[in-house]
Amino acid sequence: MNEPNPSKNVENWTTGDEPATGPQLSYLRTLARETGETVPQDLTKAQASQMIDRLQQASSRTGRAGEPGTGPGHDAST
């Protein structure tokens, strides 16, 4: 049985312009360390989600092992 993908386009999130969540920022810091990037301050939920997706692709640890939006701290429920 195939279940629909619950993630929404970040432009359609009703709370996408709210500040990034603690779990998003924590996961981003981990990914940023692994990829040599920095996490900008004042990210919104939507921006953090997009950055998580991008850094997951670049990370040697995750390396696309999961689908975009499935990593810890990814807040696609909003």
C-alpha cells in the first residue's frame, strides 16, 4: 500500500515564516559541521527545511539515504 507523501511545498506552509524550531536548528548544525557550512541566524521554518534538504544531499553521513524531508528536525507537518 502506498501512502501519500505528507510533505508540502514550503511556499504553501501556513507557518513557514515562523522562526525555525529547535530540532531543525540542532539538525542543521550537525549537517553544517559535516559539510563545512554555516547556519545563518534568524532562519524561518521554511528556510530551515530547505537548507536541511540541501545539506542532507551534501552530507557524507546521510548522502541521500533518506528522502528529502525525512531527517530529524525536518518540520514538514506545518
